Amino acid sequence: MITVQLLKSYCLPFILYAAEAVSLSSTNCRVLEHCINRALCRIFGPCDNMDCLRSCIRLDYVKVLSERKYTIFIDGMIGDARYFNLLLVHVSHIT
């Protein structure tokens, strides 16, 4: 479990670096998922049900993690008056 904690606290930040600033394509998500799954296979050995393993160690999928980081990033921008106008421009550009 120490190795899993190292994976979560040390490796995932590198893997998900700047994920809140860019939108990950499905191909990018698959590549990052493969990287994480390979690490889990090295830790636990071959596993038939990777979904169950990830659920047991509470490791979400890349898409969920990147969406969570994006939400935290946007919430931080909303809370900071200096970036609020920039956020309004960004939102109006999307819609």
C-alpha cells in the first residue's frame, strides 16, 4: 500500500501536470490510463479485473481526475477577483 500511496502522491501529479489547463482527448486519456495500469500491474501483478482493483485502492480514472482538477482550477479563478474578468471572457468564448 505504500507503493500505491507513492503512485498517487508522486507519480499522478506528474502524469496529470497541467490537465486542468487543457482538455485531454480520448487518445490522451487512453495513453495515460495505460501508463497507470502498467504501474498497477507492476505493483500487484497481472489482474483480471482492473476496475475492481482501482476501486479498492480508490484510484479514479484519468478523465475523472482531470475533470476534478479543472473544476478546482475554475473555482479558484472564480474566487480570485483578478482573474474573474478573464474567466468571463473564457466562458463567453466557449459558448
